[in-house]
Amino acid sequence: MGHAGMAAAAVRYLRSAGDPQAAGPVEPLPRPDLRAVGDDERVPLDPAEFRRVLGNFATGVTVVTAPAVGVGGEPSRPAGFACQSFAALSLDPPLIAFMVARTSTTWPRIARAGVFCVNVLGAHQGDLCRGFAVSGSDKFAGVAHDPAPVSGSPRLAGATAWIDCAIHAVHTGGDHLIVVGRVSALGASDGDQEPLLFHRGRFGRFTG
């Protein structure tokens, strides 16, 4: 079962389990600062070979979004980035996780908001994913979305599932951060939509 399948299974379980907030509030852990990777954290491994081998693991694809939060006179706009490093983490309490590069310019805006929505993309949304993978552009231009019910984060039209979350904890993991989200609400599209898959650097879909 790929990440998209695990997300769908979590959606089905959490729906059957009732209110995901019934377990009560959980105190979040401190969020580490973004920082460069130190020399003592590096290993003598060819990055290209690492990517080539790990690329054999097929994953689903998501877009992580957060509501607009203006700071210091900056224009207020929502944040979002394409993310394939996503997984269901815990059922009790309901937690998910995604990984983001420490150098990400989008992550500080999500951290500032304190909430986010994971949009699980369908097989027809490859172009949408590419748009959210590009830095420095208005990623939401022409993209239909509405606010997720609890966080107000953009919920992208056409996604196969969405998971509305509050930041629960953040851990360092090499040159990435491991972001744990506490699920506040979630849902899936009607019908049997195929997920967007990513394998060996390319998008794909299930074949019979």
C-alpha cells in the first residue's frame, strides 16, 4: 500500500471512529529553528545515487497548504508546496506527518500559521502539482479552492482527500524537518478516483 493508500485507509478509519478531537488537546512540542546542515551530519554517499535508489519507492503526491498570515507589512497570501513525503502516523491520537526541506521558503509561513491542510492529489492533477513545486510564483493563481473547515487552509478542488491539521510537533531529520500534524477534520471525494503516483522522477497512475 502506497502513501495515498495509507492516507485513504486513515480517512476511512477516522470517519468510523467518530470525532477526531474527542481525545482532548495535546500539548505541542517546541519547533526547531531552520538551520544549515553541519559537516558532522554529512556522510560519504553520492546524492545522485541516493535519489536514484530511493526513487524506486513509489509514493502518492500531496500539496500542503496553509492560510494567509501577514507579518511585518508583508502582503497576506496563502502558502502551499508539493510534497511526496507524507504518511499516516497514529490513530490514537490521530496524527499524520510530512517532511519539508530546512531551506524551504514556504515552511516558515506554514509554521507561522500553526495549521495546515494536506491535499491528496488525483491522477488528473499532475499539472497542479508541478505548479506547487515551483518557487517564487503565485501558486494559487487560477486554482479553485475553499477553506478547510477548522484551519481555514486552502482545500484544493479535485483532490481525492484532504486532512485538516494543527502543528503538533516538529523534529529535525538531516536536511529536512519532520512535521507532525494533529488531525482536526478530514474527508475524501465521492467516487473512486485514482491517486497521482510518483516513481523514478515521473508522475504515473495505476494500470490494470
